[in-house]
Amino acid sequence: MKGSLWLAWRQQRVSAGIGAAALLVAVAVAVYYRSGMLDALHSGLFDHCATGPLYCTRSDTGLPLLLDVEPLKYLGVLNIALPVVIGVFWGAPLLGRDRELGTHRLVLAQGVSRGQWFASRFALAAATTIALSGLLAGVFSWWWRPAADRSYGLFWYDDTALSGSGPRVVAAALFGLATGTLLGLLARRVLAAMGLTLLATGAMTLLLEWTHRARLLVPPHTYVSAGSVPKAPMGEKWSTGTYGLITASGRHDDVLKCAFPSGTQLKECMAAHGYVARFYKANPAGDYWAFQWTDTAVLGGLAVVLTVVTVLLLRRRV
């Protein structure tokens, strides 16, 4: 097995080196910009800013006060794209390159079993993928923490924070690796496998982003308040944009039936139409982990299934 691992390392060391270099660059950028972020926060300029989605403004100009979180968002985008990048450039050639060139026959002729040939390559790639994606997700969280869930920073439900941090990043990267490996085994050419992997991982990434917006896997909570008093502040909740009114029988109607802010007009309108309360739907900040673990279960489960299918197909395809 040592010989197989050594050969696997020889073939994957360039990819591992590129991943390590990308990680070092991300760490250097994070240290630099996070330091500037902390300096801005410690300057006292943001001390009067309250929590919640409403922008905090400068007292002299009235302009919004914002931290420079654009570089942080770029790191989040990189983390979201990891399954595509790893699947295309690491997973697809992992077995596909040897099959296309026929070099796997030489390896197997040396007494190496098909299981050893696969296990040495995939285990090394998977371990490196876990380390790289986990560290990138950790760098994002460390950088993001001082600006988390503030109007001048980045809220938890922003795409780059929700999908670019946490265990989901690791599961997504493994899914990309498993997808590329399977398609590399099935396709006759590495370039074809890379193209198919791009489509499969890209489609899955977009599909999960759509489920977030549709709240398909993590449904929102319904918050009810009386119309006679102002509703509680939205705070760190992720609103669905669904607001409405509730009748005594429990029927939900659109908020436009009584489109007034809290006060006398709203109270009179609700009484005239038989409404006893109003509601809105949103996900609280705690649902960040519900989204994280749901995505992790889906992507991790798919990675396991695809890996098992790859192992079962080895006898016929190699």
C-alpha cells in the first residue's frame, strides 16, 4: 500500500500544492483586512450603531456606515465554488487520467489490486479536500465574526455567509470530489469528465441556493402580533417577505387588506374587516445551523452514495 500511496502523492502533489498556496493567500488577505476591520470598529465610529437590519448612519452627513466586507464576500464566493473547482480539476482526472492514458494497467500489473489503486488515490484526495475546505471555512468564520449580523457588516443569511462557511463547505467539497471521480471513471476522456462535472456540481450548487431562498428544506417561523401595538423588531431574522393579517377563524390574508403602520388607522381597519392579529414569516438567527446541517446531510449523503457507486463500477470500468 505504501507504493500506491507514494504514486498517488506523486500524481496529486501539484494539486495539493495549488490548494495550499490558495489557502495561504486567503489567510494573508484575511489577516490584513480583518485587522483593518477591527481598527474601524475600535475607532468608536460604530459605537452608536444598534443591532438589526436598519443601516447605521454618520451623525454629520447622514450617510450609511459600512465596513469593508467585500473581500470577505469574495472568500465566501470561493468557498461556495469549491465543489466545482475540486470536482473539475481534481476529481475528474483522479481516475480518469490513468484510464485515458492506460497507465492504470501498468499499476495493476505490479500486484496492486483495484481496491488499492482506488483507495490510495481517493483517500489522499479526500483527506486533502477536508483539510483545505475546513481551513477555508474556518478562515471565513474567524474573519466574519466581528462583523456578523450587523447592518454595517454581513448578516448570517447573506449567500456568502450561509453557503460559504461552516461544515457545509466541507461536505460540498467532498461532494464535488466524489462527483468528479465517478464521472472520470465513466467518461472516456478527461475533458469530457471535467465538462460533465462542471455541469453536475454547478447545478447542485444552484439548486441548494434556490432551496435556501424558497425555504424548502428549512421552513420559516410564523410570528404573530396584535395590530394595536408595534410588532417586535425584525432584528437578525431572515424575512421571507410574507406579511399578512389573521381573522378570528384563523384565515390568513394579505397585508394589503389593511396597509397601515401600527396605529389608529390600522386598528380601525382590522376591526372593520374582522382581523384580530397580524403575522409575518421569517427564519430566526438560530436557523443558520439548521441550514448548515441540512445542507451538510444532503451533500455528505450524496458524496457517500457517489463514492459507493464508484467502487461498485470499478470492476467493470477498469
